[in-house]
Amino acid sequence: MDINTSPPKTIQSQLKTPGFSWHTLQDYTLVLLGAFVQAIAMRLFLVPSLLISGGLSGAAQLINFFTGWPIGVMVLIGNLPLFILGWRYLGGRRFAVRTLIAIVAFSVFTDLLVYWIPEKGVTHDLVLSSLYGGLILGVGLGLVYRGKGTSGGSDIIGMVLYHRMGISMTQAYLVSEVLVIIASGLVWGWELALYGMIVIYVCSLSAEMISEGRGVLRTAMIITSEPDLVAQKIMISIERGVTILNGKGAFTGQERQVLYCVLSRSEVNQVKEFVHDIDSNAFMVIGQAHEALGEGFKYYRKNSM
């Protein structure tokens, strides 16, 4: 008996990799721009002030201090074995390719900019260097994330440790950053190491804002005796979709309908008033969501390499 194990044609057509698109070109542009911005932060603020940038680039700074070897070259050499080791954990071929481009571009830009940027940077103030260095570094990192790539180094180490040893990526990042900070403290002194911690903190904040955006959304769960009226009011007045879930009170055993909707911050007070006017005894829970994909918000776009 013949057994055909290949998926149906309709599924096969969905599994095909889409061709190169304008959105893919945008992603590569973001990755290259992000790598360039990170290199600018390194050369203008962090390297001249002996402020650690964390991760593999921070380790490269320390080695450069003793040997004079180019930072970019060491970042590339250190990342390549990690990249090969972590290929299968980088989220598919297109994400791995973007990561490789980000690593190579950052390494090249970091070493080339030394010929155009003053060796002493733009300021001797450690506070300004740590704040602006961390901010610009995070902007560059966020652009790389927006282009669906990673910066290599700690990102790859975190993915490998998570999949091979069950260590959470947050813990892996923390361990790698702490080790580099301790090393910088031993080499350059603990005052500079503390400033380095500011760099890493500011970098993480700005990277998150650039990659995810400022538009934090709100979610609302509403338990009311008038679910139909409340749902209609929300859909008509602010034109937001509402999902009706079936629920049951654990104490009373009573069947109730639960309304769920996603709102912008400016719409929350309107919904509170709607609900209170219709059912003053209604129970509401307002939460946060970082992103909403679908009708009424933004759509996810899937790209090729």
C-alpha cells in the first residue's frame, strides 16, 4: 500500500518561502543602520571613556585595552563560533542571516570609524558618556531587533543555554553582563564599572522602546449583567472589537459572560464610563499589552530572507 506522507498541496503552498520583498529590504536596512548606530556609540562615548558596553563587545574592549587588537575584529572572531553553535536556535534561516549581517556590519563599522572619529570622543564627562552612550547603543540595538535580527554575543549564548541547559535567557544575559562588569572593575576600577552598569541599563531601556514602540495598549475584562449592551456600546462608540467569553463563578456556580477587548490608553476612561452607566455593579480588570496584531491595530508581516 502506498502511503503519501507529503503535506497536501494547499499546505505545501503555505510552507513555501516567500520571495524577496520590499519589507525584506527594509529589514536589512534597519539591521545595517542599527549596527552603524551601535558602532557610533562605541567610538564616540564608550571606548574613549573606558565604559564597558556589556557582552562580547565589552570583553573585546578589555582585550583591546591590553593588546591593542581591533575591537571589531575581536567581536567578529568571538561571534563566529557562537553563531555556528547557535544557528539552530536563531529562529530560522532568515533570522540567522540577519544576525550574521548585524555581527559583520557592527565589526566593520566599529573598526572603520576609528579613522574618522576623534580618539578622545566628544566629552570627558563620565555621566554624559554613560547616558548618551547607553542611549545611542540601545537605539542601534533596537533597530537591529526591529529588522528581525540579533546582535550576537549574549543573545546567542542566552539562546543556547536556554535550549541546552534550561537556563532562562534572562539569567544567561545577567550572568554574562555581570561577568563583564566584574572584569571591567578589576581592570579599570569599580567607579568605571558602576558607570558601565548605567550604560547597560540605559541601553536596555532604549532598545526596548525602539524595538517595541511606545504604544503600550490596555486590555479590559468586564463581567457584567448586561454584556450585550456593554459590548454594543464599545463597538459603536469607540469602534473596538469585543470578544464574549463564557465564564462561571467559582463561589456561586453561576454562568456569566465575560467581555474582553483591547484599547488604547485614551479609550480606557471612556469604557469605564460606558460600563458604569450601563451596570454600576460591573467588575472590570484593566491590564497592559505591549502589542496587538489584527484588525483595528497593526498586521504582522512575514518576510523572506
